[in-house]
Amino acid sequence: MNNMENKDYFRAQRYFLKDKESEDFIYTDQLLTLVKNRELKELIINKYNLDISYKIEIEKIEYLFNLVSQYSQRFELIRIEAKESDVSCELKFDENNQNAKYVFTIKNGNEGELFFDFIEAEAIYDSLNLFYNDKSLSQYVKSLSKSSNKKNLLNDLNKSWADYYANNEKVVKTKLFRILKHNNNYYLKSINSSAFKEYGIAESFVVAILELAKFKESNPDTEFIISSISLSESKLDLIISQKKSIQLGNLGFLRSSISIRNEDQGNTSFGVYNTLEFYPNSNSDNKIYLFPNNDENEIRNSVTSKHTVLQDTFLSTYSNINELFNLGEEMKKDFHFYTGSSNYDELRSKIEQKIISNNSPFRKIKALKDLFSRDKTGHIENLEVLLRICAQSDAIEMDYDLKFKLRYLISDVLLYNSNR
């Protein structure tokens, strides 16, 4: 894990805890080391009465703490404000004219009182789109990377915009360029307004764990397990389940869960989502994560906020963890797949149709297509087989964003008989 290169940190990875060595506790003063903003740290100390450190006990929590610490402390973050007219982009290829990268040059920028004459940073995440979208040029600029012969076209484009800005100074905007630094390497993470606050994966993790500890104070018999972890430098998805399970007929068990998420790039959000973890009788390692998204019976299924909110709102977003631990026993009567009247092969077919459709993001994942194909699986006549297949699909390796799309697709079919 410690041998990772910089760019490995930009791709969300899923981690499994089963065979990991770990203490099952950490102390609150350890958590506070992850919070870099002094004002936010003081608010957290006051809100959760952390003047004296205390122990938080959750299975495998030390391993997770070390993992979040590694990701969140790898890079130094630089917040540079600069005028659009002082920013340009260059397309560079390797010595074989194969692998392309976009490099931004930012001049005359400042971070508070610190001035930057000149800084170069490679575009990562969605930063290229964020720079060119309002010029309606994103697709054109990205198309240039297909051939090294076209790289000078980007230079021509930069010159034309420089001339435009020189003659139209009033349209020039000042933007916030968020740059990651490791040693002598710089990466442009995102482009935002100065209102963007730094609530990253570490801050979300700290406050969520403190809320779980607070929840346990009021519910001392409650035990939590870390069910699923996906992590990158800017993305966190942590599914925490209550250890107590609820039997779902003779099919398996449900656990009330929450998904704690943060996407810390571009115009993204953070928050807490209600989740239901289901595992079949046959194998507790194969799980399905169901995400209710219809607000029924006045149950709220998620609480989210943008990165522009004030610090008090950041903290209060995670204060909703208590209400989002909905009871599966109360909700299971509403599950379409559990009504006893479902055509289970039809449900499989609905998932398959969405996976293989012309605009499906899953079309290149053969293992997933095979899993839901009638040619491979045969006609599904009972719910147990359908649920087992759905659980197996969650174990297939795929991109972070695709994993969520798949989970929501399966949730919509199983819970609501819909593949919207």
C-alpha cells in the first residue's frame, strides 16, 4: 500500500478488511490530527466535548484511520486565485507521442499574501472540463489528445482567447485553482469559486466517526461494523452497518446501514445516505447494498450539502446519521422483490437491459453482462438465486462511479420494480 504512486491516489479503490490486522479502537485525539483547519477543529472539539480524549471502539477502525490518514496527507493543497486571462493549457505527449496529458500554466496567482509568479500543474479529475465548459470547448479540447499532430491547435486556441481577453478585460473572471503538490509534482484538482470550503475525506471521516460514537452513547447496545470502503484522495464512500441483523424470511439478513460520502472535486457534494445491507444465507461475504430513494412514510433517505456551506452546516449534515439508520423490519414490507408476487426473471431482465443498452456505461464489463445474461444464468425462478446474483455483481471490480450506478440500478429494480 505504501508503494503507491501519486496517480494511484486519484483512482478510487475498494478495500477489504476481512484479513487486515487492526486494533478495534482509536482515540479522539488521533482523529483530530486529521483536521487541518484550526477553526473547524475548535468547532469539532466544542461540539463533541473533546477536551479530554476518549476511546472509540469499532471493529477494524485503526486500519481505516491509517488508510484515511495515508490518502489525506499524501499531498499539500494549494489554493491559488488567478484571472482566467493568466491561465493557459498545453497538450503534452510522451517521447513516443502516445500518452497525452494536459498541463495548465497559471501566472500571477496568489494564495492569501503568498504570490505565485508561475506554476505548472497537470490536469486531473474534471479540471479540464471545469476550465473549458463555460467556453463550450471541452469536447473540442479533449479531442485534440487523439493525435500529437493536433497539439499546436491548443496553442492557437490559447492565443485567440488571450487576444479576446486583452480587448475585453471586463469579462475576465478570477477563479480558484485548487492544486495538489507532492515533492516537485503539481496536479490541478479542480477549479472553483473562492467560496469553496475545504471539507475533504478526512474531515468527513472524523465527524462521521464522532457521530457514531455519540449515537452509541444513546444506544449502548448498538455495535457497528465497517461493511464497505471505497477511497481516493478526493472520494470517500464508507458504508457502516449495525451489527444486529434482521432476518428476511428464509432468504438472508438485512442490516440497517448508512453510506458516508464525500466527493471533494468540482461542483460536488458530501453527505449521508440511508443504506440497507443484505446478505444471503449462503454467503455472508456476498452482499447487496440497497439505496432507498423514494421518500416514503416521511422517512428521509439522505442529507447532503455542497462544499460552499459554512462550517456549522458541514457539522450538522453528519448530525443526521441518527435518523438515517432506518429499520429494515419496518421497511421490508415495501420491497417489491419481497412481496411474493414478483416475476424474478423479469427483474433480472430489467437489470440486464439497462446494462447492455446502447448508452450503458457497463457495456465493456463482460463479467457483469454475463452474470445477468439469461444465456449464462438460465431462467431465474426464485428470489434466492436472483439475490445471490445481485450480491455477486457487487464483488466485480469496476470504477468508483460505475459501482454506484450499478448499486442504484439494482436498488431501483429490487425495491421499486423500476430501471429508470
